[in-house]
Amino acid sequence: MKDNRLIKRALEAAEKAWAPYSGFRVGAAVLLEDGTVVCGNNQENRAYPLGSCAERVAINYARANYPTLRIVAIAIASPDSKPPTSPCGGCREVLLEAVRAQQGEDIRVIMSDRSENEIREAMATDLLPWAFECDGR
Ligand code: THU
């Protein structure tokens, strides 16, 4: 699947976000190795720390429903952001869990602005150098 198509899916998903507290909607689209795309968006809560980022909703859905399929790429975008939307530190840890503990292969992270003009790309492992290690596990 072309990156632009995946970014569009992320932007579509963002339209369904639940973000009444921040007003900042985020969408994420995860591409699996067989071409399946699963999407997520941020889900906030009036008890603010209980909210979930779009990336985590999408990655955890993919891991829960397609545990045997490798995650190839994730596109992230927000209609409410001029610059490209980057995954937060916590979501980078969650991406690395899939890479290191579950599938062993890196994930392309595609970050877009709201109009698909400025697009950044990085591998998940490059987004979190010196990540937490837990006794080699
Ligand atoms: N958010 C995401 O969904 N992904 C990120 O990587 C960073 C932030 C959400 C969390 C919150 O609902 C809103 O954006 C404002 O921080």
C-alpha cells in the first residue's frame, strides 16, 4: 500500500477521535504484512491520564486481533496540527515492544501534517535510542 493511502486512513480515523478535552484529534493507521490496515484514534477521558493515544489504540488492536501478523508500518496524522504528528515517548515504547519482543523486525513510522504536504519517516528503533531494557527479555 502506498504511504499516501495509509496517511489518508489515519486522517479519516482522526475524524472519529474522542478528544473533547484537548481538541487535538489524532489518527493512526497500522499496515500489517498481509495488507490489512487497522486504524485507531485518541480516546480521551475526563480523568485525563486515562486517555489513550491513537497509536496505542491502533497497535494494541492489531496485536489483539492479528497477533501472528507482522506490523510493517504505521502512519500518524492529525487534522488539528500544522507540523507532522510525531508519536509520544510512550507510544515509541509500545512500538518497540512489537519490534523487539514480538516480531523482531523494525516498523516504518510515517508522520504527516494535516494536508499530506510534509511527511517524515523514521524506523521505530531510531525513534527511541537507548530504550529501556529489562534483563535481556
Ligand atoms: N496524542 C496521540 O494520540 N498521540 C500522540 O503521539 C501524542 C498525543 C493525543 C493524546 C491526547 O488525547 C491529545 O493527543 C493531546 O495530547
